[in-house]
Amino acid sequence: MTPRQKYIAFLTIFGKEVRRSLRTWKQTFLPPVITTSLYFLVFGTFIGSQIKAIGGVSYLAFIVPGLVMSTLLTSSFQNMLQKFYFLKFQKTIQEILVSPMPAWLVVFSYLSSAMFSGLAVGTLVFCSALFFQPISVAHPLLAILVALLTSGFFALCGLINAIYAKTFDDLSIVSVFFITPLTYLGGVFYSVKLLPGIWSKISLFDPILYMINALRYSILGFSDMPVYHSLLVIIVGIIIAFSWILYLFKTGRGLKA
Amino acid sequence: MKQALSIKNLRKTYEGGKQALKGVDLDIEEGEFFALLGPNGAGKTTLISITCGLVQKKEEEGKVLVQGHDIDIDGDDAKVHIGLVPQEINADIFEKVEEVLYIQAGYYGISRSEAKEQIEMLLEKLSLKDKRKSKVIELSGGMKRRLIIARALVHKPTLLFLDEPTAGVDVELRHDMWKFLRELNESGVTIVLTTHYLEEAEKLCKRLAIISHGEIKRLGTMEEICNGRKLEDVYLEITK
């Protein structure tokens, strides 16, 4: 395929999937925004008013980056997972495998569309947070970079899960047993510095902690760890996940008989 | 004459130990209408799926060349030439008919404006014009079959695989499909057909192979294989 043909193929997949997400906006965009707004209301406004400031900001402002990151990564993961598993389930993936598109192009096209949905949800959640707490973003470009990288990493994880999934039950295992606990233990609602002894050290093995702190630094200007540590963790994660997916496409595992 | 498909010593053993192909050799020339016959589980779909890239093949499991392109070396170049009508209807049920075709064109790097003429022709020829704005889920079984044939032809392949294309199709529609496929073959497209309707193979194909238990048992022209007998009798004798 020529570069122009690859560009057309990319636009075809990206356009098709974005249109599908927009068509199902009540399912894609609305639930996370409503759920997170309730978090802002209950934990931020009602309970948060009883909690003292952390790092010089109100508790509500403190939890905003964590909740934005939590919805962004969950949406990116779920979007890719459902999209790609549905392709396998309907066997429409055969048309992609029969086509001359190289594997990296297929992955990149689906990745971009899942990132679009994840970032759109993250942006909507951040905008809804502004209703409860005005926030000026300390490092806007860094915030965009962190959001892009995290969304990309979790979309790739969603794709790996979709490739290995054999039944609908397999779609919830990673989300329920890994992503949700790691997110809630990743400092969405608290600073790891507040954790006693061993727990703060154990938390350092949680990759989502680095992502939440990177966004917290970008938005609020402070975090529990240096931002370059966080960026390094996310970039290494992306390289590993992308290489893993290319290997799966090359060997056909989970995709071909 | 140049070969559209050349298969040398193709073997395939699935995980679990099932040996689907046991060293198949097959050459199909450009412009042929070729039938691949055999009972369920004989290896027909595996052979087609390997050629199209749907079933994984290791280099040591034999050679497959499509229009001279080795699928292990330049598989993407080989795929440009291939069109596949799969056994199962696998179009996205929530997409509109014409959108299925434009999306398919996009997978081959063909823009909407470049694909328009071919898509209009296919919608017309396969009597789908009135249904162009309908969603796939709203189509009848026969229409879905015609749609996946149209989809396989959007990028103008030179080698078309039809894996039981008329299964479950009524007699009238089957005859329309035969007419269309004959015209397509006359326009230069090489067609490989698998079917359980032996009269379909007799009517459309000049050459055929009968495959059973992963091996080609007979290969030749209809006359060579039948030798004055009915194809059904020969088929049953071989596949028994």
C-alpha cells in the first residue's frame, strides 16, 4: 500500500469507529460523566467540605485529576475492548485480516479511535468538575500529553484483552480484578504520602498511581512523585503493549485459527 | 498461461492435533472457474483461509503463491489480488448497505470518490440499489449473500474465492448469481468455488478438484474426472 492508501485506510477505520461512538453517545459519554459528577458532589462537596486542604488546595480540587484520569483510562480501555471483541464476535475482523493493511496500521487506527472516545470522556468529566470547583490548569500542555499517553496505554491494554478474550465473561476480568482496584488504590482520593509505612511503598508498584500523579501535577502543580518518573512508566508501558500486540498480529494468536 | 494461484505441498495441523491438510499441490490458471469439492471437514475452507490470511501458516508448512506473490514473503501484495466471499455472513449488521461497501474500499486504500463507480455498478448488478440505505440487519438472507459478494468485489480482485456462496439461497436467486458469476469470470476474474451443490460446479466450472481428509483425491477437467459418469457418482465413490 502506498502512504496515501494507508492514510485512506486509517481514515476509514477511525471515521467508522468515531461515528459509532457518537451514534451511541448515551452509552459512551453520558454514564461516566453522570457517575463522576456524583463523586464530585458527594465526596467533593458534601464530605470534602469536612476534610482539610491537601497541598494547599481544597479536597474537591485534589480529587479532580484522579477522577478525570480514572474515567479517561477506563473509557479508553472499555471502548477498545468492546469495539475489537465485537469485531471478533461478528467475524467482521476477517475483512480486515484479508485486506492488505499492515498490522501496525490496523492497531494505530483502532487505537486512535479509542483514544478519541477516552479523551472526549476525560474532557467532559473535567468540564463537569468546573461546575463544582473552578480550577486553573498549572501545566496545560503537559496535561494534554499525560492524557494522550495514558489513554493510548489503556486502549492498547483493552486491545490485548480483546484479542485474548474468548467469551463475553472474559471482557470483565481485567477491568474488575486489575484496573478498578489499582485505580482506587492509585491515589484518586488520597495522597500516598498520607499512607502508613509499608503501604506507601507497596503503592509504588501500582502503575496507575504514576498516571494519576502525573495529571495531578499537570493540573494542580504538585504530586507525590517527580513527573518524569510518571512519564517514563507510561511510555515504557506503551512500548511493551504495542510490541505485544504486533507479536499477536504476527503470530495470529487470538485472531486467526 | 500465468498462474493465479499456486499451492505446493501445503500442510496444516491445528492445535489439538487435527490434520486439516496433508500436502496439497494445486495450480489454478488465470481466468479459470475452478471448483473445489469435498465433504464437510475435508479441508476446503482451511485451504482458502490460509491463502487469504485467515488461518496462520508457518513457512515450513508449504508454499502459496497468489499472482506470483508468496504469501509468506509479500503477503500484503498478494492480498490486493484476493476477494473472499466467506461461508458465514459476516457484514456489520448495524451499517448501511452502501456504507459496508465504502468501508471495504477504504480497507484497500480506495477513496470514496474512486470507489463510487464500482460500488454503483455492484449495487446495480446485484440488485441492491433499492436497499442501499438499509441496515444490514434489515436485509433478507439472500440480500445479505449478495452484499458480501459485492463487498468482495469492491477492490476489483483478480482472484475470487467463493466459499459456498449459494448456501441457503432460493433457486431463482441462485440462477441470477450464476449468471453474474459467469459474467465476472468472462471479464477475466479467476474464480475458485467451493460448494455442496454439485450441479452448480457442473454448470459453472471447467476444472475441479475433489478433496477429502486433507488430500486432493482427483484433479482435472470435468470430462477427465467424470469420464461419462455422473459427477455425483464419482464424488460419492471418492469421498466414501
